[in-house]
Amino acid sequence: MNLKEANHLEFVSNFDTFLFDCDGVIWQGNDLIPGVKQVLLELRKLNKQILFVSNNSTKSRKSYLKKFESLGIQASVDEVFGSAYCAAYYMKHQLAFPPNKQVYVVGMHGICDELESQGIKYCGSSDDNENIKDMAHIGDIKHESDVGAVLFGFDVDLNYKKLAKAFTYLQDRDCLFLATNSDLTYPAAGTIFPGTGALLAALSAPLERQPIVLGKPHQTMLDCIVDSKHLNRERTCMVGDRLDTDIAFGKLGKLKTLLVMTGVTNQETLNKTDTIPDYVIDSLGSLKLIN
Amino acid sequence: MNLKEANHLEFVSNFDTFLFDCDGVIWQGNDLIPGVKQVLLELRKLNKQILFVSNNSTKSRKSYLKKFESLGIQASVDEVFGSAYCAAYYMKHQLAFPPNKQVYVVGMHGICDELESQGIKYCGSSDDNENIKDMAHIGDIKHESDVGAVLFGFDVDLNYKKLAKAFTYLQDRDCLFLATNSDLTYPAAGTIFPGTGALLAALSAPLERQPIVLGKPHQTMLDCIVDSKHLNRERTCMVGDRLDTDIAFGKLGKLKTLLVMTGVTNQETLNKTDTIPDYVIDSLGSLKLIN
């Protein structure tokens, strides 16, 4: 249902917590969406809890803060819940990942930073940016004996060596398989490119194994957020621009959902979807919370 | 059925042409399988046509000849039908790929050599081995305007730039999508690693498009072989070590099939399969053709 202006305060009064996707909701690329800064300030005045929930695993919570700062938006580390942090949180708090094991990372420094923040040992990532020279050298790849998990996230420096190492670790079914998210595409430069879920397919296809995914719409992420922030699901609203990630995430998790039209979803897509949001607004910046 | 020695000459008399997979049939890695050299010579004496049919797209027909030579096996360029050559043959003879278009190659020099042999223009491959520095530079990738197809093969130097370029070309549904093979794993160094089909999944997953595959067990390859060599399917036998590629290839194509046990298939797998070969022998080298 479309949020009419008269109802905005009433709508907000139903919730204690708002979960916000970022790209397409708060900003578009490097540009803040008009009005959003003010709406966030007003939600704070109304004592609403604010959490930023993103699938982008290339950024740690601290990197996100820098982005918020550069756009002039107030935020704290505790309000950011990215998929890199979620993966590290899950490994520490849900899995109690053994301290004598390490995780092999396919992904970038955002993931490594968050694993460090949770005291989890890791290897891989940029240490394996240099590929093997040719297949004749495939047998020379060194494998660590104490790898207990592979964590896969977006990696612009993905190469065959990283895939081969992760594949070899994961052929042992006791080695855990985790991914920060499964988005098939990555929006950038005004178009789309292959996303984490695409790169991940190069591993899950030959393994015939699917990872535990710590990003939207997978509920392991929401379970981590609810657990970490002690949320009441009935008083929580998920705000996003994507039906298949944000809105599905909220609906599967029994949250209320608000779709904004400032991102990837247009009216035509909305008319055809089975993933129907509870509320729709043209932009988060249009929320009128002052009489 | 197991080939009993007494029947070997009778078995061979049913065929004019033998299609041989290479790895696991003729050689294992760099070692010739005992007796195979003699059997091939005897088949030649019986005036049988011999073709070597391989999914490995990293080698051109000429590279294959070097391998045959190094192992002391007689072979000619016309007897080699690798998936790289098959792709080039298909583009020229079946698609009549327009001379004013070029093909974007994800793959290694074996593919490029074979495209050149058929006079097909190409770009990509090792020219794109240098990846983009980071996602901030993704918009700087230069795309050629005359790319009419993407040809995907095994590429140990696969990187994000190549995937992003291929993805961008293939979002245009008029751009043809071809792959040399779809093997999920690549046997090397006594174990397995992700194969062409694994790497390919990173492209087909986000595109929701499947390529035309020019390797076993896909029948486009067999159609090219039959067309090119004017084979009589009823008088042709496919010899291979893999049920899901070689034997399936022959069975789907109405050829007779001979499984050898010198490669990836063991008796336990054979007992459980639905892909039942017409004949089984412990090794191609065991074929007794002299009384």
C-alpha cells in the first residue's frame, strides 16, 4: 500500500527499529538521496533504532562509517550490519568457530577487517592475488592444514588459484562453506556486473555444495541481527529498494517491509511481483515526520 | 558387455571409425598407457579411421600433435578434433559467423589458434589478462562494438575484467554465447580442480543464459564431427573413460560405445550408472588384433 503523507507519523509509530538497505535507499552510488539525511535525523528524534543492513561485503563497518561521514550522515559502528561483519559475527557467536582453526577467505579487506574484529584467524584474500603461472604449476599450491572454513565474498581480484584452493578445502565436507551474500549482479557505473553470487557459482557448481549465506534475503543474517540487537520482529520494519533481497528478507523474517522506488525496482516490476511489500513510498526522503 | 579376447577382431570389424578420448584412454597425464601405441598401429593396418576427440580447449590441434609426437604416437592434424577446433569449425561452417564481426574469447591460446585457422576475428583472451585495479575503474573497461559472440573456454588467467566484459556483451541477447565444454572439473596433478563448466557458471548464473557447448557430451560437437568427416554413425565407435562425457556422447549420438577402465571410472561407478556402455575393456592397450 502506498504511504499517504497523512499516515507517515502513524506508520512510523508502529515500529521501534528500522533496518535500511543503503545503495538505492540512502544513496545512489556516491550521491545522497535528497531528504534522506533529514528523515534519519527525525527518526532519531523519535527514538527509533536505526540499522544499516548491506550485502556489500567489500566494506567493513568502519569503511561504511567513512562513507556515511563523507555524505554528512550521522551513524555509529553499532548501527552498521554489513554482510562481512555478519559473517564474522556468525562464525564467532553462532558457530563458536574453534580458535585453533582458520578461515580461508575469497574476498577483500572488508571481510578480513571484520574477521579480525571478532578475533578469527584467516588466510587467503589478497595474499593469493598472485595467480599460478599455468596449470603445470597447479600441484605446487600450498594448502594450510588448519583451515576449517571457506568464507566467500565479492573479490575483484578473484583468480584461478583462489578458486582452486577454496575448491580443494571444500572437497572435505567437514570444512564449512560460508558466503557473505549471493547477489548475482553488482550494480556499478550505472549498470550491472557479475556479483558475489555469480563468482560463487564457479565454486558451488563443481562442488555440488551450497554455502550458508550471511546476506539478504537469507534468514541467517536476520537471525544474527535479531540476536545481536535483541530486536522485536513485530516492531521492526525493513526498508529497501530490491524485492528479491530487501523485501523478501523482511517478509521471510516476519518483519513489515517498506519499498522505496529510488533504486532498482520500477512500477512495472512491482506490478508483476509476488513479493509484495507492505508499504511503498517514492523515496525515503519523502517520509514526512514533522507536522 | 565385457570384450572377450576372442571377440576383439570381430568387434573391430563392426566399425570404420573410432573416436578416442585422450586423457585416461591414450595417456594418463604425461604417460602413455601400455599397449595403446601398438593397438593404434594395428587399427591403421586394418584401415580404420581414427579421430581424437577431446574437451580440453587449452590445446589447438597442433598442440595436440606435439603431445602425440612426444609420446611417440603417429597422428595427423586431420585426426584431431578438440573442443577449441570444434568451436571454430562450428562458427565458420554451421553459423557462418559474419566476417565483419569478432568473437570475444575467454580462454587460452588454443582457442585463438583455432579461430585463426578458420579465419575468424577475435579479441580478449590474453589481451585481458591484466585485471582492473578495483571496482572504481569498472566503468573504464573498453568494449568493442563489433563483438557478435562470446566464446568461453578454460582459462587459468580468468579474472573479473574478462567476466565483466563477457557479461556485458552477453546482456545483448543477439550476442551468441558459445562454450568449448562444460566439464565441472579439470583433472590435474593427480586430483581435480574447477573446470570450464565451473568458470562458466560465473557467467551463466547472472545472465540466466546457457551457452551452445562444443564439447562432449553435447551433440553439437558430434554433429560437427559427423559433418566434417562424413561419418556413418552406425559404423562409428566412441572410446572413452568417462560415463558422463564420452559414453553419454556416443549414446546420445547413436554411436556404439566402448568404456576403458584406465581413467576416472571404476567398477563401483559402472555398477551404479544408468549410462551403460555397449562394451567394456580394462584398457585400450588390451585390445588384441593380431592372431
